[in-house]
Amino acid sequence: MNVRLSGLIVCLNVAQLPIAMRPLLIALVGAQAGGFSTAGLASGAAATGMALSAPWWSRGLLRFGDRRILISSGTLFLATELALAISHGPLQTVGAAALSGLCTPPISSSVRSMLPHLTSSGDPARAYAANAVAVETVYIGSPLWVSGWVTLAGPATALVASALIGALALAAGIALAPALPHQVHRAGPSLLAMPAVRTLGATYLAYWICMGAMWVLVPAFATHAGAPQQSGLLVALWSAGSLAGGLVLAARRTHGSQRDRYLWLLGTLAATSLPLAMAGTIAPMAVAITVFGVALAPWLATNDHLAASAAGRRSSTLFGWLTTAGQIGSATGATLAGPLADRFGGGPAFLVVTAALGTGLAIALHRRETLPRDGGA
């Protein structure tokens, strides 16, 4: 990959640090402002705001250009994050969190839709893999960043520091972004009516149900196993496995059908989720969750590649809708997993993860002919 592409991927993924860590940051700030009930309401308000605004912001990328939308949304997002940091009381905190969600810049949609325009080989598969690796790196390092600031100066300072570093990285990413021609919206067939988009969207929703459940079940398992402090280690191992899988995909040239790879990797995720339900202590869970992570980044990279191919010039809009599906799926997964976590702690509760991935695999297999075969633009 060329230097500009590598720099763009790095900057725009670091820019997502305050977005990736927002649930944790809001939980910490909200708990101080009014207890965990306020933290829960604020987290829900932020997620709802992001789900509502993501397609709108992403559609703007195509109509007005990435730079204009990232500058405007990034400025608003920084202001709302700073407002959240200084908020006092439940109402102010929940309101600021909702505005933060609404103003979330479409960074992920932007970088994923730009990658095909920056690859000199004409095959963006390795670029998507590198982007997936960068995402996992952010998720491994960001909790350490937040924990360090919380320890040094408290949750509000951690939120401000995250917002500022995100804004600086976004500014650098905007400077590296290509000046792609924007396109005035014209009437045409609905993006959501396209068979490939519906298949990818339904499968992505199922995947995020799995992810929402995992974020509840992993700490519940650690607590049930008598080692609640190990939940962070388990999440880090999960991300490390995903990082390893993504590095392998980024380092090698892809061969064969992107569609077949998409299905095989999704099947691998479903199969490797089964051992999660069998672990009873931290050590076997550490092994199981690392293995489960290996296919994660490669599948996400392949999903992005197929989505960009299916939507063409409207890929940024599709990525916005996928963000909305992800927020809905994550909330659904967390809601389903909560009672199971209370009852079982671990074990059978992880079967909801397998069920979600199995459902996504069944949908993708049944509708496989609607998917692009090679992922070529």
C-alpha cells in the first residue's frame, strides 16, 4: 500500500477513539453525574442518536464530499463531547449524550468508501484488511488510554483527552483525504431494495446481535468465574486474535471468490463460538475467545469489500445504514444476553452468540447468489 493510504487509515481510525470508547466514557461520566441509571440512559441516548443520524451523515459524504461533512460533523461532535464532560446532573448528561450521538462524524463510512479510490492495484482487498487491523488496534489500545486518564485525572478528563486526540487525528485524516468528486442526489432505485444490500444488511444485523451479547456476557462470565478483574484481559485476547487474523489477510494476496471467503469466514465464526459455551474457568475461556477472534477482522474486511462493490458510488450511504443496523443489533444482543448472564453467568448463555451467527450464516447461504462474486468494483 502507498504512504498516503496507510496514513489515511491510521489517522481516521485513531480519530474514532472517542467514538469507540464512548460507551465506556459515558458510563464513567454518567455514573458520576447520577449513578448507573443515568449512565444507562445516557448510553442508550447516544446509541439512538447515532443510529438515527448515521445514514443522513453518510449520504452527505456523497452529496457534499467527505472533507466538508467530516469537518462540520467533527466540529459539532467535539463541541458535544466537551459539553458532556462538563455536564452536571442526569438531564444534562443524557441530553449531551444524545447530541453526541446525533453529531457522530461518519468516519468509518468515509474511510471504507474511499479505500477503492486509493488503491493503485485496483484490488482494495488488502486495504480493507489493513483497515480492519487498524480498527482492532484501536480497540486494544483505547481501553488502556481511557484507564490511564481516569486513574490520573478522572472520567471527565479522560473524555476530554479522547475527544481532543480524536479531533487532531481527524484533522490529519481530512488533510490526507482525496478530493473525490461529489454527486448531486438523483432519483433512482432504492439502495435498500437491492438484493445484495438486503442480504449484507440482514447478515450484518445478526453479526452485531452477536457482538452486543458478547459485550455483556464476557464480563458476566469473568464475574461468575470469580475473577471480574480479568474481563479486560479476555476482551484484549479477543481483539488480539482478531488482529492476528487481520494481519494474515493484509499480508497475503487474496485468491478466489470474495463471496466464498465471506461465507467461509462467517461459518468459521459460528463454529468457533461454540467452545465459548463450554469454558468454565478463565484459562480455557482465554483460549476459546482468542480463537473466536481470529476470523473476526478478516470477515469484517470481506464484508466491507462486498458492500462497497454492491453499492458502488453509493457505498458511503450503505455504510451509514450498516452503522444503524449495527447499533440496533448491538442493543438487541445486549438485551437478549442480560437475563441469560444473570441466570447462567457463562456457559449456555454464550449459545445466543452461536445462534446469532448461525442465523446470519443461514441467511447468507440462502441468498448467496445475490452477493457479488469477486468484490470487484
